[in-house]
Amino acid sequence: MLKDSRYQQNFFSSHYNCIAVGYAGGKGKYYHYWTVWLLDIPGPAAADTRAQYEEKVLELVNKERAARGLRPLQWDEELRKVARAKSEDMRDRNYFAHDSPTYGSLAEMLSTFGVKYRFAGENLAAGQKTPQEVVAGWMNSDGHRENILNPRFTHLGVGYADGGGKYFYYWTQIFVER
């Protein structure tokens, strides 16, 4: 099997991270039955990948804003911390909602983390694997698009968590006017 270049191409591809092999003995002309599955099973993103994904969302959001003549949002580490905590909470407690059983509403969560702001908004998403997928999804949803394109907002923090829960991938955007 591995002498055939068609099999080699798949077997040694970097697209797969797991192999499953099955064997069954049988009767008749073909006594040995083998099955080989090559799979791409998602695993948790490394910390640097998580940060790159979060910052890529800001870049994509600012492209959408620029295309409409809006000023870019400023990156905010304090908001990233809050947004990441929300995404991790959704993953760890297996829920998907704006009100957190741990932190409460967005206003309560921002208060708990000591964030000062004039006006705030939140976008959530679950199940999208990449920054491009999640921003496209938000832009195709009226309420989420309104937050992204709201001219009042000045700062953004993005939190990404993966590795568990019903949806495996969790995203939070927190927008504020300072």
C-alpha cells in the first residue's frame, strides 16, 4: 500500500493528525481485512495561536470598518482578558449565552474585572474554527454587524477558547467606548 504514490500522498500529509487502523480475520478467498482511517481531529490551540487568532479578528473587523469609512478600533489587553475569560467559561461550563452563570451580564463582568467604559457591547460565536469564519458569520448577522460597525466603539478585546464543550470553538468580542 505505501509503495503506491496515491497512498503516500495521503498517508504522509500534514492535514491529518490521527490514524485509526482496524483489522478483522475472515473466511474465504480474502482472509485478512484491513481498514485505515486518516483523520484531522481538532485539539486545543497553543497559546500563541490563540493570541494570533484574537488579533486577526481585530484586523478583519478593522477592514470591515475601513471599507465603510469608520475609524479603526484600538486593541485593548484588558478587554482581551475579559473576553477570553468569557470564552473559557462558556467552554468549561458548556453553555452559550450572553449571561454567564459565573460572571453574570456583560456589565457585571466588566465591573468584576474593573473595566472602565462609557458604552459596551458583546458578540459571541461558537463552532467557527478560524477568525475568517467567525468574522464572516458576525458580518452576516444584523445584530453582530451593528456592533462591529458601531461608530461609538473605540476599543476591542477578543477572546478565543477551544478544546471542549458542545461547540469546541468559542469566541467573544467585547467592544467599549472609552
